[in-house]
Amino acid sequence: MQFLALRVRNALLMHGYDEQQCEITEAIEGEHFVEKLIAVARIQSVSEQYILVSSSHGRMLYWEYEGGFSALRTRLAAAGLLID
């Protein structure tokens, strides 16, 4: 199993979808950035602001991350985890 070390903090917890297929989210505020080792298999997507990871009970978490999109993209490419 491969892991990615990253400083993240919780931003949004996605509980699922409503009847109109809109995300049901819970904003999480006031948390500090912490260092985590994230299993690469949990990563669903990465944007300029968030990394979306799978969680328990079918939930998804949007984490804010430090370092910026370009730096993260470079790290993933260097590890052979990015297909251009």
C-alpha cells in the first residue's frame, strides 16, 4: 500500500446526496493543519483547494491541504502516481 505525507485539515464532510442529487455536506471550521499519511487508494480527486478522500461508512471528506496544487502534482508525478 502506498502513502502520501501531507499537511491537511478537515473542510467538508459529505454525508451523501438528497432527493435532488445535491451533496449533503457539513462544514468543519476552526481546525488546524496536521501531518497525515494518506493511503493513495483513498484519494478520489485533487483540486486547487481540496483533496477529496474516501472515509468510513461511505462518507467522503474534503480536506484543505498545504503546499499548493503544482507542488502536489509534482510529488505525485515523481512517485509515478500521475498519468499525463
